[in-house]
Amino acid sequence: MTQSGRKQKVKQHVIEEWTGKIVTSFCIVLLVVIIFSMVYFVATKGLSAFFKDGLKLSEIFGTTWKPDGEPPLFGALPFIIGSFSTSLLAAVIAAPLGISAALFMVEIMPNIGRKYLQPVIELLAGIPSVVYGFVGLSVIVPLYRDIFPGQGLGIAAGATVLSIMILPTITSIATDALASLPAGLKEGSYALGATRWQTLSRTVIPTTLPALMTGIVLGMARAFGEALAVQMVIGNAPHIPHSLFESTSTLTSVITLSMGNTVMGSMQNNVLWTLAFILMMMTFVFVFVVRWLERRAQR
């Protein structure tokens, strides 16, 4: 190759490298601008209820929601409790199932598990939320109505639907965590005379616990932000429930049901944006918890 040909090739590589850097930098800057713009927009709209309409923070954490009353009351505590209750109960239901499925696919019967069970679990992630809600309304709600007192609508029905929806998230993260475990760790346990159950319960699970908790927290974040499926089975009643089978509502449900019926800039509309701001802050909390668990797992 001549010297001019080598120079031409080097010049082409430099142009391609700089083009890639410019495109990548532009995409990163655009992503950061979009994220900060969304946070700024939701924050300004959410805080306007306090600075523009004179709403007090204590009123948001009240227990009565009557936006059309005289005077209007915007107690959102029932919605906050409903969101946390459904998310926590869904995690309690889905975590043992997801971790058990991951153990089955990785440690117990990897060939059968990855061939049959993993595709089924991955299929659950692609089902639309409205399908989950319709199945819950047609199957879970009548089942609970026949077994337990009440109409079947409530936290239990919502948490059951959410547990199925977050199962793929918990299972996939738990599977990756178990698959990345060094083989020598398990072999050393077996060499000491431990059984398979002792190895799983005393070595594998404690070692991968931070990663497993990461999957559970991400599943809770997914459940916390779900709207349509929960809205169809929870009853949407603006009060604090006294049992798992009483109707209640969540932050996402009241926002989606009420936002279209309010006038932009009105006090009720600003309060709904405040609820959206609270929802976004809780999402950030979940992200910070995940980051903390990841740093703990790397130590």
C-alpha cells in the first residue's frame, strides 16, 4: 500500500471516529435535556398548587378527597396508602415465585427450565396491561368475591394482578444473578458435604441477596407506576381501606381518571400534578435504592 493510500485510510478512520463521537455526544445531551425538562415541567406544575393556590402540605396528606366540595378538599393519603399497599403486597407475592423460578432454571433443572419455563415467563412481559386488567376483572375479582366478604375489588385483587405483571422483572434479574455466581463457590460447598438445599439456602441465596433485592425493588417500582390494570380491579374509592378486600384507589388511578375532567391551571388540575410529582419522587427513591443495592453487591 502506498503512503498516500495509508494517509487516506487514516483520514477515513479519523472522520468515522469523530462522527461517532459527535453523534453519541448529541444523543447523550439530548437525553439529559429531555429528562431534566420532564422533571422541571412536572415539578413546576406540581408545586404550583402550593405557591399559586395556597394549598398546605398537611392538606395533601389528609384523608378526605372532595375536589368539588365547599371548600374543596384534596386529601391524597388514601391514594398514597393504596399505591404502597398494592406494590408491597405484589412484591411479597411475586418475590418467592420469581426467585424460585430462577433457582429452578439455573440450579435445579437448567435444561428444562430454560427451554420451557423461561419463554413462558418472558411472554408475560409482552402482554398489554389492559389484558391483565381484564383477566383480573373477569377471573380474580369474581374468585375473591365468592371466597371472601366484599365485592372482590380492592388491594388484594390489584396486588394479585400486579404480582403477575412484575414476575418477569424479578425472575430475569434473579436468573442473571444466579447465573453469574462463580461455580467454585458451589463446588466448595458440595466438597464440604453440604446438600443441594443447604448450598442453595446458605451459600447461593445469601451471596446473591443484593442482586435479588434489586430485582424486587425494580418490580415494586414497576408496580408503583402501573395505572390501567390496577384501575380496573381496585375499585377506585377515595378512602383508606380497612381490609385487603375493600375498594380503594392509587395515585396513578386518580390521575388517569381525573386529569381529563379538569381545566388546565385550575386548583384541582394543579393538585393532580402534585400527585404526579409525588409519584415521580417515589420513582427516584426506588432508583436510588437500586443503585445502593448495586454498589453493595459490588463490594
